[in-house]
Amino acid sequence: MTVKIYIPTPFRAITRNQATVEVEGETIQHLIEALEAEYPGIRERVFDEAGEIHRHINIYVNEIAVENLKGKDTALVEGDEVSLIPAIAGGAIPFTEEQIKRYSRHIILPEVGGKGQRKLLNSSALLVGAGGLGCPAALYLAAAGVGRLGIVDFDLVDLSNLQRQILHHTHDLGRPKVLSAVDSIGDINPDVKVEPHQAQLSSENVKEIIAGYDVIVNGCDNFPTRYLLNDACYFLKKPMVDGSIFRFEGQVTVFSPGKGCYRCLYPAPPPPGLVPSCAEAGVLGVLCGIIGSLQALEAIKLILGGGDPLVNRLLFFDAMTLEFRQVKIRRDPECPVCGDHPTITDLIDYHEFCGVPQGQVVS
Amino acid sequence: MFKLEKRFATEIIDHARAEAPNECCGLLAGENGTILQLYRCDSAEKSAYRYYLDPKDQLRVMRELDEKGWELLGIYHSHTHTEAYPSKTDVELAFYPDALYFIVSLEKPSEPVIRVFRINDGNITEEDVMIGQ
């Protein structure tokens, strides 16, 4: 059977400048052999030494790629049109010299490698709160080369923050926290694009803000935001690394959509005023570094897709006894948000739910 | 000296920005060494470090060029994080020695840079380019 073959420009020197030639062949393999007989030099352009189609050559029969048919054994019928198409491809090298050096300690880890580092550079994380937990988490995520970091915080840097909120410096007093975060992160790693969101998360803006990020790192310090973020992450299928601190104790867990959420653990907030805030009860500064760093670690693991993330496990840390304990947690089939018969299917009014007046939120 | 009309330079930069952080790619065609048309193409690999011009787009454009009697003059792609110079991958996968390879860099997003090269059998030769009306 006679088949028309489209010859790409780089091969036309072989076919005496003809854009199409006609030869006979029962299959692609036969066709190329027949072509070779008439125009020597074609075969080695199409097949590699093992006799397989070169990876950079695309062959189409009519409009269908032979990789979706039977490859070189694809049968041909009279009147078929075969096109040989050398790939047009390439791409920047994954890292600049500076990046290879900067991330060398990651790249030499087989579990990270160049591939993992590229994943980090192409990934994004959102830090909710640029406070005690958000600061250390942001620093490590930025240093690790997470390419895009969003930071949500509406607050200004206060002198009482500096005992633990290590993105902010004495000269930042009075500045928006998100802006001092931008400066500090830029100083550590100019590869990272920082996106400041100087806002208080609410039912109105939360979905829009979290939608653009791969992983959400929760470092907020109040119940309305915690429930709001939990629900929004579940609705938008975003993994969330949750952390909390109180005096000398901290907790960390990872909520992976469909595997349980904060409401499975704590279906309802405590009555307002029962649990004092850090401003009221105090918190050991360095504890924030430990818990925030654990959150950064879990976020990096989620991005890399390696190790065992802290999903369905709740980690407790006691700074005074220096003990880590873990408990298993499960998705609650009765959960109003992620259970089998959810009763909450969209965002609600979280201030009302928590019995906290609007605007009473600290970082 | 290769003359690149400003409208094509602008379109290459616009395309690169639209696809960023991923690399974009496309083809430039015309006759007698003068570019008459730019074809934006899809990259089959959506990546910041890779482009692979969709063979279907390629086939479509090549057919159109043959009908019009035009030739493939250039292949463009973007480097979104690095300079406008052919990478090792670009050189290894340069199968069109007669085409000019245009690389637009968005390394500094507000100052895109376009440079033009011939890549033949592993050798890179830079062409002088003048961007004009």
C-alpha cells in the first residue's frame, strides 16, 4: 500500500528537498525501511540503535500519534498519511549555579535530590498568621526554597511580639507584620516570592486567599479563625498543617482532606473566656520555634510527598518535661463538615459559632 | 544583524508572561528570512524548566507553512527564572539547525530580554538582533 509521508524540514536534505514522498509499507517499521532504501540516512534519524523510535521523534498516522496506536508496528492502509515530526523541545536548567550551591545540602539528600528541590521551588504555602508559629515556619520554608509564600496577618509589630516572633525586628515596631515578613524573607532567600495579605481572614475572603496555595500552615491563635480555616480547607481540598501553643505546651497535626478535620477532634469551641489567650496566659518564646519548625517540616514533607506526614496523629509537646507524645486521631463519621452526612456544607458565621464578638482577634 | 519587528517581540514577551512560571513556546514563520507570522503553541509539558511544543500544534503549523509556501524561521521559548541563553537541554534537543532559536528571559520580570541563537550540532552561535518597527 502506498502511503504519503510528510518530511520535516531538517530531513529534507535527505529527501532532495521534497516535503512529501510516497512509499509502500505495511507498518511504520516497513515504511521507514522502504524510505531508507530510497533515501539513505533516514532510518538513523527515526530509529535509535536498539531499533526503537527515537524519543524525540513523533510519528503521526493521519492525525493520531503512533504512541497511542501500536508504535512502530502500527499497521497502515492505502492512502494513510504519515508525518515525521522531530520534537521542538528544551528548557532551562533547573538550577542556577547559585541555587545549586544554596540548596546543595538538600540536593545531596537522596530523599530530596534535584527533583525534590525543584518541587519545593515550584510549590507554594500559605502562612496564616505572622506570629509565634508563622514566623519560624516562614523562615524555614523560605530558606528551604518554597517558591511562593503567602502570609496573612492584619496586625502591626508590637514590642511584646519580639520575644518570639522572629521575622520581626526592633526597627519594625509599628509596621504591618506582613511587610516586615517580606523584608526578612527577602534577606534570607531572594528566590522566594512573598505575597503579603494584610487582612483578617473571614468567610468573605478565605476561599479566595487559600485557593492559590498548595499547603496551608495554620498559626492563628483564635477559635473563629481556626474553625473558619478548617472548614475552608476542607471545602477547597487543601492540606493544612495545624499548630497551637499555650504556655509551655504545643500541639501539631496535619489535616488531609477526607481524613478528618479539626471538627472531628473538637466539634465545638470552648465557651468564650474559658481558654485564655497567649496574651493573657503567656507563652515561652522558644516553644514557638519548636512547634513552628515542626509545622514547616510537615509542610515540606507534604510538598515533597515523602515520609509519614502527621496525618491522623496529634503530637503533643511539653517543654518543661521535654516529652513528645502522640495520639491517634480519626475522621469522625458524625462530623458536621467532613462526616458521612455533613450538615455544614459552606462557610458559616464563625464569630457567632464561637461566641466571640467580631474583631476580637489577636496574633 | 537580524531584524525582529517590535510586534513579534511584544507578543513573545506577552506569551512568556501569560505562561509564567512555566515556559512557553511557539513558532515564527515567513519568507525570504522575514518573519510574517507568529504561532503561539501549547507546551505538552507544563513546567518551569521544560517545554515540549505540542506535536499536534507543530503538525498543524508545518502543514500551514507548506500550503503558504513559507518556511519555519524561528522557534521561541521562555526561561522564566534564568538568563536568555541556551541551556544544555536546549542544545541537546535542538533538531532544527536552519531555524533561529529565540529565548526570552523573565529572570527580571520587569525587564524581559530576548536573545537569538543558531544551534547546530551542539554549537551555539548568537545572532545580533535589532528590535524595530
